Amino acid sequence: MRALAALAVLAAAGCATPDPYRHAPIADHVRRDDAVGACARLFEQIDRAIDAAGRRDAQAPRIDGFPYLRVDRLSARLRPHPADRAAQQAWRERLAHLDREARVFELADGAGIGADAAALDRCRERLAEEDAAAPQLPHAATVPDDYSTALRAAGLYPLTKLAFAAAIRNWHAEVRAEYALPLERLPQRGRLTRYAPRPPLTLARTEPAVDGIDALGLPRLSAAAAEALLARHAPLLEVDTVDGDDRIGRLAWGDGGTRVVVDTSRPVAYARLTFTRFNGRFVPQLVYTFWFPARPAQGRLDVLAGHLDGLIWRVTLDADLQPIVYDTIHPCGCYHLFYPTERVRARPRPIPGEGPFDESMFAPQMAPTLGAGERLLLRISSRSHYLQRVIAVKEAAADAVEYDLRDDNELRALPWPNESTARGFRSAFGPDGLIAGSERLERFLFWPMGIASAGQMRQWGRHATAFVGRRHFDDPDLFERYFEPARGAGSSGAD
């Protein structure tokens, strides 16, 4: 018990959020007796109340010295050249937007903090104007990775990683063997249930297009174009269904508001649009998350079993809005698999920055080329919810269960408690970016790899996807690191 307590302290130390008010320029502002000082103290007061209430949103951390701004990995990668004033302005506005968005969820009705959002907006503008020339911001606008160096040191990572690397190679071999099976020989325990997206009919008639490039180099996509892309590339699912734990649904606060559950009466895919680098430019990515009620135990001591499970499916598009790579993880960050199309090829190994034992890109299957009227279907196993195959099929299926496409940000403000008529909201994720109650026993075995509570369900931006090495699902350089355009594949190329 003492050893486990010590590990808990190390994990907490690795995940602790530093106080951004201890750094300049905000540390100087709070001592000023003017409007800037009043604004700095307002933010500090509200932040203390948010932390005391346990309402901190972990998707994009506040920036040290600039707690009215936040940064995610994409925004950190977008940091412009100091001489580019237009890009600098756009970048700072992006950081301000991330803070404004997060505070909508942190101060959602029911928090009891009583903040004036309009006053915060005015103070954010005042502080941003005051700090427009502050030299610390570019250096401070970084996102700490989700690996604990303290845990790795305690777990003798240079030695223990060798055993983990061997286990990962064995898992790769098992996955390859399953993908080599004919489709009809895949293991099946129950009834195959097919799910199909139910987008609004208007989206089917929308032809998405990029409306130029913004000051930061990101493709401009209208809301209608983004919705059309998400509807067009939403996959079909075919799930081996034994019981309710193999059915997808929406997340909700259940059991009197004490834990997050999955309501399988309302099938949902939570979707988001983001961007990554490929071939020297930023390109769109479409992310879909499906949730299952649980991963039931498959034996007396199944360390991978637990409450809640899911599958995240991502579609990376090229500049012409055609798919180039698909990839997937579970919401714990586990089981990262890639499915490249014929438009790309893997870069030769070794990959710069990766050690000889580090997990690298693992692609068990090439993605099929879609024909007219076809959509990708994901074959998903029972219990473990592993992705077993990616198939191109005709879209229509008379017996398909329809699922709705919802904004992934809805998970940051779920109605709470859902049994009450009172208006209140609470994020599915805690201040550590994890869903409480979804812990796995594997965390007591995998901690030497530096990931706090391995196997637990995580918020967007908090997915470490490699046990050996360091890799994050939202790393905007991930695809440029692993892939390059295939010769003659029609890739649009760099500017």
C-alpha cells in the first residue's frame, strides 16, 4: 500500500497544473492599482473559484503568465514569425478564443461561481492589449506532454521499456494475423449490428470546398463545408453484438449524477474538425468518437476491462479534401492503428526522433479505395471493441441503426444531474482530463511507461498513444513524420 501511495504521489506530481499567476507578466499585473490590475485580479479570482469547484477544463491549458489565453498542440505549432504582424494577431486571437471557449464550459450554469462572462471578455481584451509586446508569450505557449518523467524514473524506464517493446511486437503480430484472415473467418460471438450516419439531407447536396488559406496557413472551411465533410466521411459500423455493452450511445450523467454512463437508446458519434501538417501545408482532419457502456471482463482477472469504452476514428484529408490516411485509437489512447491510402507511402525508417525500441507507425491494412456510392465500414469486435477490418461497402443498408453526428464539445458540458429538471451542466472529464470511474487495473502494471492511469478514458488533447517512446494523437506533425506523397498518386503537393 505504501508503494502504491508513493506511485500516486509521483503520478499527481507529473500531472499537476502549475500556477500561471506566478509568472510574468500577470504576476506583475495583479499588483497594479489600475484597470489592468483589476482585470488581472478578476481572472485570478475566477480561476481560484473554478479550481476550488473542480471545474477546470483540461483540453487546452492556460499559458503561464497569460492565464487569459490557452494553447493546444495545433496552436503551439502555428506560432508565427515575429515579423509577420497579421499572423501574430491571428495567433493571439486564436489563443484568446481557446480561453473564451473553455470558460463557457467551466462557468456553465450550475457551477455556482457567478462570473460575468462579458466582464471577462472585456478584461481579456484589455490584458491582451497590455501584453501585445510581451516577449514571453511565444516561449510560454507550449503544451506539456502527457508522460510523467517521474514515473518513468521510478519505473526504471530504460530497462522496463525492453519488456514492453517485446509485448508490443507480439501484439502487432497478433493483429497482422487477424487481418490476414478472410472476412468470413473473423471471430463472431453475437449478432452483427450495423450503424449508419444520419446527417441532415441538406448536407448531402453540399459540395465542400476550401475558401483560401488564413493568416496562420490553415484552410478556410465554412461551417456548412465542415458539416458536409463530417457527414460525407462518417463511417458505417458493424459491431459484433452480444449484449448492451456492444451498443454505441451518447454520454450522460447517470446514477443520480455520480458517474458518466452511455445511453444506448440514442446512438451518437461525437465529431470534430481539426488540422495537421502534411507535405508542407496544413490539411483538415475529421475525428469521430463512438462510446460503448463498458469493456466487460473476459476472464477472472482482466486488467483491461472496465466501465466505458470506445473507438476514435480519424480521417486525414489532403488539400483537395480527399482522404490520404485513416487512423484509430480507443479513448484511452491505446491501440493506435494507421490505414494509409494509395495516395501516400510510409517514410523510410528509422523515423527521426524515434529510438530503436520506440513504438512507430503500425499499419495492419491499406485503406480500400472508395467507389461511387461507397462508404467505409468498420468491423468491430465484441467485448474488446477492437477494430478488425476496414471495408468499402455500398452506403444503403435496410437494417442499419442510424446514429446522429454531434459536436464533440458537448462532452464538456453534459446536463447534470440528468434525473433532475434543474439546469446544470458538468463536463464528462475531470480537471485531469480523465473520466472518473473508467479506471483500469492495467494502470498498476503500465505505470513505468510514464502514462498516468493507463487505460482510463481521456479528453481530446490528452491522448498519449505510445507506451514506448512519446507520441500524442493530436500532434500536428504526426502525419508529416510518418508519410509522404506517393509518386503519381495525385497529391496536391506543397505551396
